[in-house]
Amino acid sequence: MTARILIAGEALTDIVVDADGARREHPGGSPLNVAVALSRLGHDAHLLTAIGDDARGDAIRAHLDESGVQLTPASVRPGRTSTAEAVLDAHGAATYTFDLTWDPDTADLPETPDAVHTSSIAAVLEPGATTLSALLRSARGSSTISYDPNARPTLMGAPEDVRARIEENIALSDVVKASDEDVAWLYGTEDVEDVAASWRDLGPSLTVLTRGGDGAVAFSASGRVQVAPVQVEVVDTVGAGDTFSAGILDALAAKGLLGADRREMLAAIPSDDLATVLRRAAALSAITVSRAGANPPWSHELT
């Protein structure tokens, strides 16, 4: 089932430094990656962001056009486009350094999307974080709210600096997905599953924890559900979590569980259906990690 989904957050230029020191640039940003993944899966994806009218902004617009993502009208403004430098280690894992300004304009957004998703830096970095919080509050009347904290310590500072804001966003959400590394950093604990499960007390119907090579686990009213990872040869992990977030929304759309009017149905999702959602997200993410960069699959690549 095709869904109209608004994704709100940063789009920027990723400057990737390979383990051998080679440098390359391409469009990036967690919310951008989610928007691209959803559009490639056949959904009506709209991206609310803030990019410049420079050459890097042009490259981002071309990348979004290629994947069918629609930029909201006020997302482009005069000036430069933000950057993120990702340094890859010998195993393909990325460490990020950001040069980011975030102040989005919410003019002329699509009406009544089935879902609104936000993630990462955009949801905690002012002044845009306050704008996104207001957007989530207003969208709850019509849309499923999805959130991925996607911690970036370089920009977020100390965990205690952003934990309250992140928990405010969680409380506004129906679906929350985080990695075990995010939770461990935010709360300084190895009991990451306990934290993810406790987030449901704040309001979400569904919380999901990705655990890399240990698969993923979700918590809902039906209990704890775990799925094994999909075994692939990993090229790098850039965009893996973003594809997983898109996969959750894609799978929920297929089950007719997106939209504020489906909130009670989502809250009551059976464990078997939840496992199907996780397996879909894991399969999509596995394709992304099997190739270089944040390159999520197209619908025609799936079996």
C-alpha cells in the first residue's frame, strides 16, 4: 500500500574519507536517506529540510529527483549547504564530524500525510528542533509519528544535554527505532533493552532496538519480539539504520497501520505481524550494507 510520508530533518553533503585516505562527496543526512529509501520503495515521500542554493545543494536536489523524493517548497534558500565528514575504519564503520546549520521553514507542507518521520540531529539542534517539535504535535491529529534518535555525539554534546529533548520526541511518537549504540550512549548502560522497553511508558505503541549482528528486537503491547539478522557481506554501514527506519514504515503501510485513525490498531499489533515488520526492515537494511554508501534498495530489486 502506497503511503504519503513527510520526512523532516537535515540533508547535507557527506564527505567520506576511506580507510586509505581517499575522499569523495555525495548527498547524505539521516532524514534524507529515509526519504530516499521510502520513495524507492514506491511511497509518496516529501522531505522538509534546509539546503543552500550552491553546487552541493544542486547535487542534493538531483539525488532526490533521481529517487522521486519531493522537496517541500521552502527547503531551498540562499547560502551554503551543510556538510558531514564520515571517516571509515578498516571494517567500514563510520565516525562523523558535522558542519551544520538547521533552521527549517515549514511553509506549504503536504496535507494530512499518513506518517511523519524525523531523526537524528534535526530533532535536537536549535532553532530547528523547536520547529520540528511543533510539527510533530500538530501532525499527531492525522499522522503516525516515527522517530529515530540516531545519536551524533559530535554535535549533540553530552548525553545529559539532549536526553530530555529526545524523551520529549519519544513521547510525541507512535514508533521509535534506535540502535543499541544510541541507547548505550544516551543512558550510559549496557541494559539497552530495558531502556527501549521503558520508552513505551512515555507513549509510543512500538519501540524497536537494532543490535547489528544480533538482529533486532521490538516491544509492544503484545510483548517482546526478536528477529535474527540477515547474513550479508558488509561493505559499510552508512545508511543502514535509516533504511531500517524506512523499512518499518514501509511494512506498517503494507499492513494498513499508518495514520492517526489506525493508532489503536498499531498499538494492538500482534507479535507475528510485528516480527514480519522487523524482518522486512532487516532485509532492506541488509541490502544497504552490502554496497557502498547510503544506497537503499529500489522496489524492483526486491523478491
